Amino acid sequence: MMSRSLGVTLHASVLGLSLICTSCSPMHGQFPARESLPDTLAVVTDQALLSGTAWEPIPLQLRTGAEIETLDIVGDTLFALDSTRTMHAINLETGTHRWVLSLDRAPTRPPVVGSGYVAFVARNHVTVATLSSGTVVLERGLEFTPSSDVALTFDSLYAGAWGSGTRVRSVGLADGWNGWFFRTDDAIVGRPIVVGSGADQLAYFASRSGEVFALSPLPASASPPAETAWSMRTLGPNSADLVSDGDRIYVASEDHALYALNRLSGSIEWKWLDGHVALHTAPTIVGDTLYQPFDGVVVAIDKETGEERWRYAGVDRYLTRVGQRDYVKLPGATIAVLDAETGEELSRVSSPIFDQLVANDAGGKLVFSNGRDIVALK
């Protein structure tokens, strides 16, 4: 699978002058000349009420000859997939490369991080590598078709699965073989998550039937869980990814409600209800606020009480918070800058360098790409 040696760590100093392409043409449209990027960034930084670059822009196309296809941020790592199916893991704080990995297949789902690993899923093919060095520990085609993203522990992978009856499937990271399965009453399509450690660690799933449940994340080689740790039902189907702040599980349901569940008992701590639109997308957690998107609107919700603080219409999605300002993507290559306390629009910025804007729930940086460079503004 790997055209480069598996798990090789290439530092930024190696990448800096390794491959230079003088004839590559952009795939994402017409970009400003490279020498004009600093001037463009100066204008964008001022209009976006930011102070400058968090680190020197990464000229990925110049270094590798490949266009940037996708950007994702998980925790403190920025994952950039280029047009040669090479995944770049970049330290979000410093902008330096941690490692690069050549993937046999382009991922069809965003990266999943857990228990010191990162998983890249391409339909029913999965690659799992160590988060610290990119060393591949599992690379194979699964013997089932995942219906959801995966969740990870230190020894196993879990996913919803299509097949002869819907179920949760487990796969051992050491050998890649199928382990136990747990039957469900309907398909699991949103991303499951594993939260906690030791005796308090649980894996959480939500199904199209409305059931939300927790299982003990037993090793794939073990006998299957005899029963759920807890189970509850929403009043409609669930298709959104699950998210957690460590204490609660948040479920955005198609019954128009956002649920905050105690992660150990499944009890409802609060419920925010719009009443008009089914929720298909998970909220973003930033500090003490949940940002719930739906139907071109983002709603800021107090994480502790479930009370709505404000809402802003006409958005594609929420991006990040920098200081006391929230940043949201509008249609086209445009962002809006909002007061984080009131939702008041402070500024609006349009620029062709906003080819790809990536959500950053860690906050502190607005991260984007123009298709050839990766930029972080603070």
C-alpha cells in the first residue's frame, strides 16, 4: 500500500526543499501570484480583526508539486491531504510537519483520532497509524461495509456496519481480524465516540431508530458485551456525529432537538429545541459554548444550561473562535466575524485565498488554504 516506507517521519526541514514543481498548474482556480500572498494576507488579517500569521504559511505545492485536496483539524493536529494521496500531519501550534504518509486510497471520511492513533477510512478500507509518528499499525480492507465513521481504543476499532442486520462491529488493531459484534435495531450512520479511561471508559453510538446507547469498549478478541451500559431514545432518527466535552454526550437529533446527556448514566441534563428543523450536523464545542448549525443558521448555546445565547443566519458553517470573536463561513469565499458574546456582526471578509476554510474547535487560529499554501491567522 505505502509507496513510501511505512511510518517514516519526515521533518519540515526535509520537506522544505525536497520536491519542487515548476510546471504544476492549480486545480482549485486562479490564485494570486505567490509574491502577492503577504500583501493579500495583510489585507485579510486587518479586515478579519486579527493580528497576523500564527506561523509562516506552508507552501505545500511548492515543496511537493501537489495541490491541497482537503484540510481537517483534530485536536492539536492539522491533517492536509494532497492530490497525490499523501497525508501531511502538521503541528497546529507551530506549523511544522510531524510526518507524512502515502495512502493507497483517498479517504472518504475525515480522520478519526483516539487513544494515540489516527484512522483514515476509504469506504471499507482502513489505515490506522500512530498519531505521534505516522507508523502504520493496521492497513487492510474490512470484511464488512461501515455505515459510520470509526472510533478507536488502544487495541480495537469500532464502527456501525451494514450487512445481514445492522450492528456494531469491532476489529483488532494487532491483527485486523473481525471481533465481536453487537446487534442494533437500525443503522448507525453518525460517528461513534469513545470517552473516558479505565473503568469509566465507554463507547457511544446513536442509531436511525432514535436509540442512543453506551457499550463497554471491550477488546475485539473478547466476548461481546452482554448488554448496553445504558440506553435512551430521542423522538426521531439520529444521523449526526456524536460529540463530547468529557462529561456529557451531545446528540443533535432529527426530532429538532439537541440533547445533553450525562455520559455515565444517559440521563438528559438539558434539551434545546428549535421546533422547526431536523438536526443532521453535530454541534461544535468551543469553551463554554455549543455552536449548533442547521438550515443556514448557527445557534450559540450555553453548554451548562442549554440556554440559547444568539443565532446568526446565512451561514454555511461555524469555523472557530479567536479571542472574543467567532468566525463563520458564509456562501462563497466569504467569512463573517461575530462578537462571541452577542452574535453581532463586526466585519465581513471576501477573498479568493479562502479556497478551503477548516473548522478549528481548539480556537485561537483561523486556518485555511488557497489550494497551494496553508495559512493560520491569529
